[in-house]
Amino acid sequence: MTIAPPSRTCLALAAAALLLAGPLAAQSPSRLQQMKDSFVPAGEPVDCIVGSQVRDTRVLDNNTIDFFLQNNQVFRNNLPSSCPGLGAARAFQYTASTPRVCNVDTIRVFQQGPGPRFGATCPLGSFTPMKPAPGATDPATTP
């Protein structure tokens, strides 16, 4: 597997996040809470994940992003502070200085509209491995 330079990775993830933005933007607050509750921690937080392994992301609110990896692992990133507009836009871009996405990296909220428009820039937090919560239903546990 080849690892794209950060700029290509950044654009690919922004495009993937935009594709998901439409369906997620229509989610009700209670549905988003259900999606958030569909996973529970499965271990200690880690500082980084491999960027090329990210197959999907799900923005749950201004503080929480789930990263779905190709090997079916899920990592939840709880941002250290609220990221204005992230929950509403449900789309972001990140630029990583290495092939990994780490807690020292930042995201930029990608706002829908004509041309590329960016909102707040926010730091990522640590990545907590997650597992499906007992009794979680399929629609809530997969993006």
C-alpha cells in the first residue's frame, strides 16, 4: 500500500468527509446521541493512528469524531475543546506532517457552499479505541 503525501491525503479525506456530510447533516440530535452511545471504550487512548488506514469518519458533535479504519477498528477522538461549526458542518480537513494522524495535528472545519470555504481550525485529541456497546444495533455502529 502506498502512502500519499500529506496534501493528497488531506484532499482525499476532505472529499470523503464531504460525501458523508449530506446524510449526517440530516440526523436528529437524538439519533446522533444514539450513534455516540453505540460505542464504548476498548482500551487506553493512543496518540496517533495511521492516516492511510482511515476509511471513514463520522462527526458526532463539536467535540467528537469517530475514525473508522480499514481493519474494522474504530477510534474516537474527543477534541480537547469545542470546535465551532464542526457539529453543524459534519465535514473537516486535516493536514498531517507524517503518514499518521496524531493528537498534535489540527483539523479545519470544511463549510459547504460555493468554492472551498473553511471555518475554525481545531486541535485533535488522543484516539481512544472503541468497541460496539452491548446491544448496539447495526445502523448505529457503522457509518
